[in-house]
Amino acid sequence: MYQPKYNITNKILKNIGVIEAAKEIIDRAPLLPYYEKKFQQDAMVRSVHHGTHIEGNELNLTQAEKVMMGEQVVGRERDVQEVINYRKAMESIGDVENPYIKKQLDEDFIKTLHKITVDRILDPIRAGVFRKTQVVIKNSQTGEVTFRPPLAISVPFLIGDLVQFINIPTEQDIHPVLKSGVVHYEFVRIHPFLDGNGRLARCLATFILFQEGYDIRKFFSLEEYFDVDATRYYEALQSVEKHEGDLTRWLEYYTEGLAIELAKIKEKVERISVDGKLKEKLGGAPLMLTERQLKIIGSEVCDELAEDFSL
């Protein structure tokens, strides 16, 4: 079975502390259904756009959002399809009816997710099929070869080992956030398919968080953190090879990203929380109102919430 090598540093502990504190507040915050949906939609748009943009997709955030809404945009056919596919993949892993949320993950799940990710992009006979040739990983911005993955013949065995690692009960061995980061890196390292590995690695890492109870109301997007400074993302991945397989620096980077993202979400949630403005305006009783009811109560409260929800 795959055994990752890393040390728990003060930086990792600090990041996980921030993550846990933010998670507690976000999970418990009473939000109007309307605003909860807005948070989720915003996270999905950011995840899809940045998750594809980091690999060279030329659509901007607005265009990606239009594609997700079924509107026409001017752009390369592949770019449009990548956005459509990544959204479907993210919706798949976030579906509460997905049987893999509550059971052990297997190779078939990975292959199915890959088929969704590369639909109408990769030749159908290669979708969901492990590569049989050698490939290289390049920085999409510079074209620099950043890594040479393992030989194709070893891919099935390496994925088998990774699946075993994924199915370890986390409460016994590894924190869910670290597990997600480890899976992200190792999947990129193995590079099991001819195309779509980066997108699938990021999607799979998010799924691990969902599966382990860290969906955090699906309000967050790690993809944006990676894409905003893509050079640092690739450097963090490369740090593992440079340090003889030690994932410590990568996990410091990975946990920092989730900590930063959740801290931002926490601040917005606290501003918009029903326990904040609504309880202040309406006498202190905890309420779960619809958007329509909120408007009936008074436009002042609605205007204040709308102003705060500037995502």
C-alpha cells in the first residue's frame, strides 16, 4: 500500500487550526436558503473556471459562468467543453446520491470520473482507460517540462495502491485535509491517463474532503487558490521530487490554500448570517426565512444583506 512521507510542521498545524475553526463557524451558521445557494453557486463557478483556466483554458470567469448557464460564448470548442465537463464532474462528486460518498472508493469510480472530465475532448476509446505510453507534465504557462511520470506499465499497480490508501479510515491514521492533499499530489505524479489528469486530481481531492465530512456546505474553491499563482502551484508539486518524495512542503502549501479560502468564506458567512443582521433587526429569535419572507419583513434588511454578499 502507498505510504506517503511527510512531517507535521508548525505551519501545517497552524493551517489546520484555521481550517477547523472556520469549518465550525461555516457549518453552524444559520443562513437564508437563498444565500446558502448563492455561496454554493459562487464556489462552483470559481472551481470550474479556475480548475480549467490553470491548464490553459482561455475563457474568462464571466464566459465560464455563461457556459455553465447554457449560454453561447465566443471561444475555442475545447475550452467550452472543458468547462461543461468540469462542472459535470464537480456536480457528480457533490451529489448526495453518489454511492461513493458513503462507501469505499475504487478504480471504476476514478475511471468514470475521468470519462466525464474528458467527454468530447479525448477519443472515446481512451476515456477512462489508463495510458499505455509515456507522457510528460508541462507548465501550461511556460511550456516547461516539470515532471516525467512513472512508466505506463506501473500505472494500474500504483493506482491500486493509492485506492487502498484512500480507503483507510482517516480517524485512525491521517487528517482528512492532509489525505486530500496527498491524493492530489500522488494522482498528479502517477498521471494515469493521457489527458485530464490535473483536472481529475483536483476534482478527486475535493471529493475526498466531501467523503470525509469536509464538504463545508460546498462553499469553497481550492482551484482559485491554485490558479491565482499557478507558478507557485507547480513549484509546490515539484518540491516533492526535489526533496526525495517528501510531501511536507506540498502539504504546507495545500493546507495554506484551504485555510485562506475558508477564512475568507467564514468572514462573509458571519456578515450574512441570520444570527447577525436578522436577529438584530427582528428581536433575537433564530429564524429560517425564505427570500420572499425576508423582502416582506423589510427592504432595509434585504438591502444590507445584498450589499454584504459581494462575492
